Amino acid sequence: MKLIRAIVRPEKLGDVLKALFQAEVHGLTVTHVKGHGGETELVETYRGTTVKMELHDKVMLDIGVSDHFVEPTVQAILQSARTGEVGDGKIFVIPVEKIYRIRTGEEDEAAVTPVTVSP
């Protein structure tokens, strides 16, 4: 099991979500964050003072997946979030020791698979 943490441009979020849905990756958490990487620094004037704006708006996605979903998930994000410009983001694949679904108590693989809803 892995936690895939992707940091992408906010304007690419819709494309990324669509690509993940098409790859049958459904469970995720989206957080709006600020960060600084290789982008050029923006300089703004605020009340007569020049200020370097070093933090840029980004979106962070946390996706818990079983091992066989890692590659499809990463590829979906790579293909949908890429603009070719500096600041497209990063993807981190992090090993996960244990996962629990709070509602049912399911563990590990059972806790990261999509929930089937009975009629």
C-alpha cells in the first residue's frame, strides 16, 4: 500500500480529477496549499513597498492506493497535470504501514478499495 501525494497547479485540478476518475481511482483528499519550488519569484508593490511573493498557490492531493494502483495513478497525474513549464509540481509515492477504514474497521487493502454500495 502506498500514499501518493501530488502537488499540482490549481488550474490543472479538474484535468487531474478527470484523469483519476478515468483510471478508476476514486478516493482522495484535496488540500489547497502554498509552496515554493523552481518558479521565478513574483515581485509586487504593496502600499509603496516592493515585496517578493515567494509562495505560490498549489493543490495537494493525497491518495491511498493498493500497490497495483500506484502506476496507473501516477501516470494519470503526470499526463493530466503537465504543462511543460516550471512549477508543474511533484508526485511523492510514500510507503504506508497500516490503513483503517473508520466506518467499518476494515484494514489495509480492504480499506483503500472503493466502497460498493448495495441497492
